[in-house]
Amino acid sequence: MRQRIENYLSVTVDGVDLTTVHDPVFWVKQSSVFLEYVPQIADSGTMLVHIPKEDAMRLWNSDVEMQFAFTTQDGRPLASDIVQMSVERLLKEAGYGPA
């Protein structure tokens, strides 16, 4: 079940308990635009990423790449696979488009 929270992107993560990670970061990249956010961990499988309107306005009609990285409890740095998504879908999911 997904819950939409205004101006937050709700990200579901499989294979890791988010409540145990350290130094989480979420990256959004589109050509020369690189955005970095510190997500809020909502529960063991969900994080919320606040994308400020100023950052959202820097993105144009093209695909974006997203990736999540963190440090494990034993100090190992890990990162997710890169996920591609249209900017329209990203901004709609983040609360900047019609429901």
C-alpha cells in the first residue's frame, strides 16, 4: 500500500531493513543536474524523499536516474541499482502533478 504525502517521494526498498542503515542518501541525476537528498526512513521498507520545488523546476522533460546508497551496520558502503523514470512520473509521485 502506498500513501501519497505532499511533496515527498515515497520509495519502497526490498532486500534491506531501512531501520538499520546509516548515512542514507538518495540521488537524482538528469544529464548535468545532480541532486542529493537525505531521506526520512518511514519504516523497514519505505523511505520518504523531500524534493524541493526549486529542485523540481531544474528538471526538464526527459528521463531521470535515481539511486539510493547507505552504509551498513558493519561499515560497508552499499548502493541500489540505478532506476530510470520519466521526469513527469517522478514529479507526479513527489506531489507536483495531478493525482
